[in-house]
Amino acid sequence: MRSRLLALLLGFASLFMAASVLAPPVLAQGLPSGPGRCSGSFVNPVTDVCWGCMFPLSLGSLKIWPSSRADTDNPDLPICACGTPVPRIGLAIGFWEPVRLIDVSTKPWCFPNLGGIKLDPGFPIGNGYASDGAQLGGQSQRTAKYHVHYYIYPLLYWLEVVTDFLCLEASSFDVAYMSEIDPLWQDDELASLLNPEAALFTSVIAQAACSADCISASARFTMDEQFWCSGCQGSMYPMNGNVGANIGIKQSARLAAERMVYKLHRQGLAWGTSGSKALCSKYIMPILKKSQYRMQQVNPTPMVSGREACSPIGATTILPKSGQVYPVKGEDVGFLLWRKRNCCML
């Protein structure tokens, strides 16, 4: 037994020495690769989460735990029935749950919500940038390019805030999507395979209409009818991290996160969970219903109070207090995604 253990340890030691010799000089010296240092922190489920964002809590159309935050339409009746061949009677409830985490960074393989770790697979993938000035025809242009990661994060289920509640998503933590390995995220032309309808909304009139969505999302709720708009952030197209109008990191990083949510819906990896249609099961939603989501910033500075702590998709980034994103250590951004859930509690 001891001889086998010794042979195993010697094998691991030989493998480690070979990897050290063959590794690139940057990795051998332990220096970070890519542009700058990755920063971030793990999300504290007690102090970094806006727990007031769970509400309102509804039973049918009745708000049994009201909130000043806007809510989606709920079923009119408090009674529902699901199941075949014999339907079971239940209660039609509605609530908001924190279910996903999203990283947004200009640095490839940077994970702000995992404590700011940076993984290096050993091959170049393309660096991003923000607030990059360029001259086109004598006019200045500011653009941005981000990498995005999408995590499974069913916080209510883990913390057992509500026990024996079948409407909660019962899953484990996982990194579900990384833009670095997705060629459609790197190229606008390839992204058009997912969103060919983008050509219909490139006109000045279609983009100017997004101002109405900006006002609506900032005042109360986003406009689902204008699915091509991300309100004050800009256009939802293309569905990638290439931002053509970068006002600041907070605005453009949020837009990249919102585009990722839309992209996953288009690919069938995220589903509809709100409204009467979702009472018995989730449903395919290729056109994003923006009102189903709220976004809360958790990195580099958690926003845990006020209406803007978990504002709707497309809401302005001017209203929240300044200093939420700052140079050098505060340029890697993390979001907690809140999702509306309508469910028939059997």
C-alpha cells in the first residue's frame, strides 16, 4: 500500500515539473495575463443582497406583501389547477427570486463574482476594452467590448428561506455560460445568426423610440413591446458584448449583461417564468420579456437599498449614487439577476 502511494506521489510530482517546464514564461512567473488585474469578491448572501427585492408577494392579483417596486401582471384568480390526467388544485402565487449571477469584464477569464480570480487556459482569446476613443471621419467614437459569464445561483433554495416550497428552483451552483468560448459573442456578423431581425431596427426612428423605454424603465417599468431596446443603455442588438455607444462602464457593462440574458433566451437556455402561462411550467421565450427581470449590482460595490438597487432592464444608471464603479480595482462588474416567478403551489 505504501509503495503504491509513494509511486502516485512521484507521478504527480513529475507531472507538475513537466508542466512548469513547458508552461509559457508569463505563467511560470505567476504573473496575470491579459490587460490588467482581475478584481472582485464573493457575494455575501446576508449583506450584499437586497432582500427587499423579493417583493411584492402576490396571491392571484392580491398583493399579500406589497412593495414600492413595480410588478408584472399576475393571474386574476388565486386558485389554479395543474397536472394530468387529473388536475390538482393549488394557489397562484407570485414572487421575485435571485437565481443567477453575471460577470462582466474587459479581461478574458476574469471572474469578479468568484473573488476576482483569473483563469488562464494558455491560449489567447481576445481582450476587451471600455471607453476606447477612435476617430472615424473626423468624429470621435467611444465603444466597448466585454466578456460575460453566467452562473446558476438559486439563493433562496440554498438558504432554505422558504422550506418545502416546490416553486423554488432546486439546483446547484454552476458556471453555465462563458462568452470566451462562444464565437458568436466575438463577432457581430456571426451574432446575426441568432438575431436576423436586428436589420429591422437599425433605423434612426427605431433607435429613437428607445427613449420612451428609457423613461418608462426609469420611472416605473420597462416596455416589453420594445424588445429591441434596452432603455437608457442602448440597443439589445447585436446579442454580444460589442457596445457601440459607451457612456461609462456602469452603463455599457449593464448592457452587456442584459444582452447575455436575451441571448440565452434566444438559444433556449433561459425560459419564461412569469404570467399565467408559467403557472404550471416554464415556457420557451425566444423574444425576451424584459419585465421578468431585475438587475442588482453586487460587484465591485453592492447596491442593497433603494428602488435602484434592483432596477428593471433598461433603467437609467444615473439615478443610483456615484462611485459604484471606479478605476483600476472597480472596473470588473458583477450583477445578481432577480427573476419574477408565477407558480401554482400545489
